Amino acid sequence: MPNDTRPLPQEKPVQDASKSESGGLFQREESVLARAQAVLDDSGTDDPAQLREEMALLAKGYRKLLRQTERLTRISDRRQNKYYRVSNDLEFHLERHVGEAIKDEILKAPLSVERVRMRELVVAFLDIRGFSSFAESLEPDQVIHFLKSYYEYSLAIVHEHGGLVKCFMGDGVMLVFGFRHPETASDRALACARQLVEHLPRFRERCGWPIQVGIGLHHGPTAVGTIGTDKRAELAVIGSTVNIASRIESMTKQLKLPVLFSESFKDHLRNTEEGIVQAAEVTLRGLTKSSRLYTFEDLLLDENA
């Protein structure tokens, strides 16, 4: 029987690379597949050699496709791993600079933090008494080393009680409680203040300096929102609550007490401790009405406070 010299069927032309589903990445393989499919669909083709040739091309193209797919998968995995590393590093540094609570708010709803919202928070100021005169006897690098040691001691306690470090001011720190679990903010802040005072002798022994601290706490409404520009911004906590807490802290030196808190703060305590007493009734700077300030009874009797 003479060889069949009929040409390959042309009913199904090769798909244009510009219209390829893969966007031309596997254009040659798609061409081979289309030609082989055309041979299989042609019932009049009975040349096995022609079919074997087309199938061999298809197999070669398929192997190449697998290699390219594996290569792209490896590239994708490397890029994905790099993305996760960068993402984790970003979260770590963001949390280190703004605190976990604010970090979560920014990541969950980055645009919502742009809006100013009123929130009931506890604001506390922690300050080292007489730090300026104390620092005069030290070299600048010694001051930095001392502050680093002091913050490691104090902020470990703050974080243990769910406090947020809002900002550093030299030897002073502004703390916020209530971004999370606002119903227990006052109780946690008071427990934090108590522990800071109780653990202070250990730090004195370690650093070799007889330092004293002052802690002022107040509970009230605050305005929380982003301030700054498109180039540099931060989440701010502002309002009279912040000012009053700062004024209360400044009274600790005058009254020679390490911890003072407002009546509003005391009224928001869920577990009112026995031993809380009124320390004084004063007119805070910038206010016209007098304010009752409270402290722990044992601190009021402590001659070394």
C-alpha cells in the first residue's frame, strides 16, 4: 500500500500567542498541543509515524513546561518567604516604637487611626525625682546607660500590667492604660504603680544610686488621633486628662509621696483596695477648682518615700 502523503489537517489553527491564556509564556508548548490535538481529531489520519512525531514534540514541550513551572514555584516560594520576613520585621519594629495596642490598631484599620476619637483612658506619668542634679555628676554615656537600665526595670513592670508607653521625655515616661480592656484600666494602672514602688529598692541596690520616683495617675476622656504630616506622623493622646495627670505627678515631689492619683481615678477602681487614703486637697496648676489626691496609706507613713 503506497504511503499516505496527505498534509496535516488545518481545521484547527494554532492559537495566536497574543490571545494565549498564559500570555505567551508557554506559546511553543501550546502550539505543539494544538497540532497534536488536530492529528488526534482527524479520523482520516492513519500514519503512525506522523502521530509519534507529534506526540514526541508534545512530550518534550510538557517536560519543559514542568521545569519552568518548578522554577517559577521556587522563585515564588523565595519571594513569599522574603515577604514574610520583611512583614515580621516590620511588625516587630512597629510594635517596639508605638506599642502592641497601637500597632494592632494601625495594621487592622490604617485609615481609622487618622480620625480623632474620644476614648476613656488612664494616663500616668512616671518621673525620676531630682534627675537633673543627679545627671550633672555623670558623663553623657553614663546617663544613657543609667536610663537604659532604669527603663528595663520599670517598663517590664508596665508591660506586665498591660500599660502602653506613649512617649519618653528624658527621665520621664507617659503611660496609657485602657486601649485594651478599658474596664480594668484603673486597677491595672494602680497595681503597676504599687509594684514600681515596691521593686524600687532592688533597682537602687543594683545601680548604686538612691533615686526616688514620682507617679501621677488620672482617669478621663482623651482625644486619640494622628497628628503630623504625610512625611511624619504619630498617634497622639491629648486633652485635659493628660495635663491633669502631669500636674498630679509634679505634686508627688511637693507632697513627698511616690504615688498620687485623682478622685476620678479612684472612682473607676473595680477592686478598691483597703489602705487608700486622701493625701491632700490642692488646686492643680492651670485649674480653678481644688482636686482631691489619693495615695496608699502605708506610703503616707513611709518616711523614706
